[in-house]
Amino acid sequence: IELREALVALKGPLGNIPAFRTRLQELMDSEESRSKLLSELEIVSQDLNK
């Protein structure tokens, strides 16, 4: 679900930057990078909920 929310954010201003979209796609293509990104998003989510 967190990944979906992050990808939905791409519809915003950052999603209009081709280099950002390309780099994010590269991260999503790698299982290791995807896992790391998801864990970082989880940490941020926990911090926001405090």
C-alpha cells in the first residue's frame, strides 16, 4: 500500500520531471532497491504518524 501511495504521488509535480521518473523506475526494477525504498518509506510513514 505504501508503494502505491508513493506511485500515486508521481501524478504530482515531481512526476513531471522525466529524470525523476526514470530513476524511480530504475529503483523499482531492482528487487534490492525496491525493498530498501519500501523500508525507507515505512520509516517516514512511522515518523509522520507520531
